[in-house]
Amino acid sequence: MTEQEVAAAVEDFVRREFSVSPSDDNFRHDVDLFEDGYVDSVGVTELLAFLETTFAVEIPEEDLFSAEFSTITGIATIVTRHRS
């Protein structure tokens, strides 16, 4: 699975699970999911469970707390890196 495919799957999950409107022009792959209020602290747990189940990866703590983990693009990069 490519990084772009991972990003698309993460976007779909976030839109569906956190009720992000298709017409939300601010929601992009480079937006900070947490700072901009798309995913809350409880949602992080749901997001992690989705990533682990869907992509068969375990996100190390250093990646979980990195700035990279705050965007869809960054999450896709992390997932792709740990799937290799």
C-alpha cells in the first residue's frame, strides 16, 4: 500500500468517525488534526486502534508524540515507514 493510499484511508476514517463535513474547506492532509479540533484526546485512541488494525502496525511512542503524527500526511508517512 502506498503512502497516498494510507493517507486516503486515514482521511476517510477521520471524516467518518469524527463527522468532518465533505464541504469543510479547512480539512486537508496537512492540517493539524488535534490543534484544529478534528480529533480529540479520546479520538487519538480510536485513531491508533484503526491504524493498528487496518495496517497491522504498532506506532512507537516517539512517533506518537512527534509533530509528524498531527497531520494525515505525517501519519501516512509513519505508517508506511513501520510497514516496511
